[in-house]
Amino acid sequence: MELTRSQPQYGYALAGIQQDELSNLAEHHYLVTFTAWQLASQVKKAGAKIDIQKVLEFCLIHDLGELFGGDIAMPYARANPKAKIHAKAFEEENQRFLSKFFGNQSDYFKELGREILNAKSDECIIAKIADYIEVTHYKQYVKVFSKFDTDLVKPKLMEMIGKMKDPIAKRELNKFIKSWTVNISKKDIPEILYENAEK
């Protein structure tokens, strides 16, 4: 797992992010997990039947297969769907290889990997939503964010939410994403911190 610190997310290069600003897999996994924990906690608090531990497990392993390559940017994946199919197959093979290092949890790791690549359960969908949110927040953090980013990601997020089974989770995430896509570009981190500082 320590190798994730050194694996840059080179898919960001197509978004105009320079090499010295590329995120790495460890940072990405942490931030996705944190975001998903908050999303899952909120929908569960509203009454949704969500297994938060499962959401967190999906987040912790969701891109581990990219440790050996396979990270492609969303715009490229849309422009070349065949490349996305190959990248997904490559990532699945890498996860299968990595499962050997999980001892008696090898089969469980493989199953988690298969599930997150297909993202059909509500827990997987929350993890994937957090993934898209983190990528978009990172672009904002390194100041390459544009309206194009939310125009690209919002339909994908709404499509994922539409596939959710739990009606409460679906309703709450639908409201959240609509608000998030409108408000994400309105303030930078220093403004948010200043507004929330004790006066």
C-alpha cells in the first residue's frame, strides 16, 4: 500500500494539471474515503439503509488496480470508449494480481474489486460519487476547474443516483448533487474558512 504514495494520478495531465501538481493514489483514496463517509453518514441519518463500512471498504480499494497503470481521464474515456474498456479490464487484472497480498482475505478483496468496477450496489454508487466529487474538488484546489467540469460530471452523477435502490439515499443524494454542482465554484477554501471563523 505504501506504493500508492508514489503513484501519480497521471490521468489529470489531460485536464491541464502540471506534473508537479499531480495528486497521488494515497491522497486520492484518503479524500474519496473521507467524502464517502460523510455522504453515507448523511443519507443513513436521513433513514437510508446503507452499510457505511462497506462504502469505506470500496473507497479504500477503488483505484488500487491503477497502481500498475490504467488511470485515464474522463474526457479521454468519453472520446475513446474502447480505451475505457481496455483500462477497466487492465485494472481488474491488476486487482486480481494484488489480491495475492491480502492473505486469507484474498477472495474478499477480489469480490470488492469486482463490485466497485461494476458499481451496482448503493454502497458502490456512493463510493463512485465520492470519487467524482474528489476529482472535481482537486481540479478546483489546483485552480484548473472550469464550468466544463461540472457540465461533464453532473449527468454522470445523476445517472448513478438514478440507479440507486434505496429511495431515501436516492432523494438525499439527488438534492446534494444539484446543490453541489451549483455551489462548487462560488467560493475558494480561504473564503469558506474565513466565513466560518469565530468572530
